[in-house]
Amino acid sequence: MLAGPDLSFLMEAHSGLSAKIVEEAGFQGIWGSGLSMSAALGLRDNNEASWSQVLEQVEYMADATSLPILLDGDTGHGNFNNVRRFVRKLCERGVAGVCIEDKLFPKTNSFIGEAQPLADMEEFCGRIRAGKDSQTDDDFSIVARIEALISGHSMDEALRRAEAYHQAGADAILIHSKKRTANEIIGFMERWGNRCPVVIVPTMYYGTPTDAFRKAGVSTIIWANHLVRASITAMRTTAAHIHADQSLTQVEGRVASVKDIFALMDNDELETAGDRYLPVTGGPGMTDPAIAEATGAAGDLAASDAPVRGIVLAASQGEALGPLTADRPKCMVDVRGRPLLSQLLDTLRQSGVRDIAVVRGFAKDAISAETVPSAGLTLLDNDRFATTGEVASLLRAADRLTGETVLVYGDVLFRRYILDALMGVEADIVIAVDALRQRAEGQRGAHNPHPRDLVLADKPFSTSYLDDEPAILSAIGSVAVGDSMGEWIGLMRLSARGAGLVRAELESMQADGSADHADIPALLARVAARHPVAVHYITGHWLDVDTMTDLADARNFS
């Protein structure tokens, strides 16, 4: 990454959890921030955290992710002797590199105070040489961080130190500045002449376009402390709500689910390992059939804990949005600076849905890994979108209906608690239905007396918290407005068995020739005629984007 031809990026992490999140987001490398690690321990960024404490944190990070980590090594935690021992310990833990700064131990954060004293240049070169001589991994990198500009010294002094550190064996130079503009950085790059890779940290001059650094020849950009800062904001907000309300109602559904934590921690791997390494045990005198039955039960449990898959149907253009969808599908309209689809994928992932397929159609190239960056995303195509319906799009993902699955339209947004609740319903097939019928009245008219998503169930919505049993779908797609009990919001969850039932019905529709032009309500109606389809009632907190008014609502919703 340091020596490559393209600009690379390191995202800050300070724990095993944050390292996993960096990898999940798609970054290729991690900055192990000293400020963030200290803050997470409740300590100041003044070497109050010992080097062994830092080593422990970065070991958790290295274990949690496959990404290379560049560790913020402060000054090297002492003189040359401390540096060489530190480097050996980092190599033992599989850390990719360390950045050391030319200041005195104990250090003070660069953004505190003015004119901090610098290390003697020759002494610091000795630290670099000691580190390079001590590394046990040939690919281990030492980045020399220059604090001259931070401390008020001249550009000539910064360049003099950079050349000395380069000659001492540094694999890259980090030039640091706390100006609000990038003038110092660009000036340094012009005079440096690409003698070795240059790393920057644009925390203060964040307004400079990234392309300016790319053109200047910068090797690597570090986003230095934004995950720990984001966590502080989120924790303060959540704590304040719970303290004020003495209730969780305002925060549940806006924070990560417990299931999401399990998914990040890869609990599924533990289940799989247990199946492999733990014996199937039974009580005294357990017969072979009993053992087989226990093994089968364990298998069912493992299947229920398998990663939840997602299928997003996003083939439609959305003609009612006019020029906004002239060259892109409806799911790619902008909602507060991000595509609607990105917002939807975020919600799915927050509820533990990981392996997600998006079925494209109109202007399919507008949906790509670049426009919708998301780890583990599969793109499928319904190239006959103009002449086929939703079931035809679902058929493109039919082979993915092999385990617990969430199916959703690509133009809907909903609060995450809705999906979390849906995942908890004990049913093979469950659909989310808005008991307020928020869009039904708008769809009523002489030419549309039966909006296709209206639902009739065996019982209406109840406000009683004692009524835990879900309703069962009686009809969908052929329900008069006045008779309906709610509107399906375009979201359903299937158990592994439910996914198999839907897959079988899809095959039946292909066989009788109805698959090409059918919509999902028609599929649900056919399935409900043979198997119970549970109805989970909600009351608002969702919307689908069909019109310009909907789009305005979506921007407020986000």
C-alpha cells in the first residue's frame, strides 16, 4: 500500500471490534491510533498507556481482522533500545508496520500547545536504524513521522529531517501539519520529489479535496480518529435518551442489535467448530437412534444460526420521479448525499443480514461496487426487466433461497426495529404489514379500487401487548381498500424452511407459465393458499419512494 502506484487509505481503529468494522466497511488497511486507544482506556494521549497496554490492544486488533495494521507507535516508547524491543513484539503479533514520531518521550499530542521540543535528528535516526535491524518480518514497515511543521519549524527543517530519516532506512515519511489548509503539505510534496512514499493525516485540513493529494503524489492517507469520535457522539446521545426517558423505547432500533454483535464476532464459526470438535453426548444408555436424533437437532440448530441472506429487488426505473430516474434506477436516487439503496443496505446489515444480493434491471450499471460500496454484495441481473415482473427478478436469485432470508423491495426505507422484530417472529414466512395503511388512501381511485399490497388477515392489529401471536395472511393483492387490515410494506423474512417453500412455488409458477409477469403479492397469495404466512403488524416508521413527495419524505426520514 505504501509503495503502490495508487493513493491508499488507512482507517482508524482502536479495538478488535472497531478493526472488524473497518474491514467490513471495505478499507484495505488500519491505522492503530494511539489517541483513540488511550481514549478508549480513559487515558490521555501522553504515553499514559504503557507500551505493553498498546501491544495488548493491537494484538486483539490483529486477531480480529485480516487487514494490515500500521500502529501509531508514538516516539517508540523511549530510546533505540525500547524501539527495537517494541518492533520485535509487533512482528510477533503480525502487525504490518509502526509509525514513530521525532519528539521526546513522554510525548504530548501534536494538537496540544505550541513549539513542542523535537528529538535530536541523529538520535532519532538511531531509533529508525534500531527498528529496521530488529524486525523479524522482511515486509515490516517503519514510517518516520516529522513534527517540524507542527512545532513551528521551517519547511527546510522538515525536508532536512525527512531526508535524514529516509537515509536511515525509513520505509515512508509522514509529514504532519495542523494548518486549516493543505498548503504546507502540497509545498512539501513539491520539494520532496517522491524520494520515498509520503503519508499524511488530513484531520485539520479535511476540506481539501482528496484528488489534490492524489495529484500531489501522496502515497497514503490516514483517517486518524473518526471512529472513536463517532462512538463518543453515539454513546452520549444514547445515554442521554435512556437517562431522560427511563426507557429504551427511543433507542431500541436505532442502535446495533445484539444479533449484529454476534455476527461481527463470528459466533457462527464457534457453532461450526463445536460441531466438528465436540462429541455428541447423551445420557446413560442413550441408544443409537437417540444419538442420531440429537445430532439432527444439533444440525437444525446450526442451520438456524447460519448467516442471514438478503435479496433486494431493485430492477424498476421509477417513472414517476421524472428526470431523476432518466439514467438510473429508482433505488439509486440521492437521499441526503447517498443512494437510497445504500441506506437500505445499512439497515439490513445492522440487523445481521450479511450475504446480500441485489437484482438489477433498468440502467443496471448505475448499481456497482463503486456506487454502492458494501462488503459481501452480489449483483444479479434481470435483463428482461422491461417485459417481466417482480417474480422474474426474484427468480434470478432463486438459488440463494437455501437458508434464512430477508426479501425486500429496493425502494423502501424502514426503521431497523421493524426488521429486528420480524426476525424474532416464530414462523416460516412472515411479512411486515402497516396497520395504518398509510399509502392505501393515496392509491384509491376508480381505476385502482384494490391496491395490490393491501392485506386481509385472520385478525386485525391489536394494541394489546399481551397479544403475541401473529396474524395469518388470508388474502393479498385482491383486497378492497375498505376491507383491508393493512398494507404490506415490501419486506418479508423466510426461515430456511420458508425459503424452500417459496423456491418450490417459484418452480411451480415457472411450470404453469405465470412467473414472467407476476408480482410478489401474487407469489405470496399462492404460497398462503398452501402454507401459513404470518403477518407482523407495524404502525408507520417506513416509506417507499414512488413520487417526488415520497423522496422529500425520505430525506426527512433519513
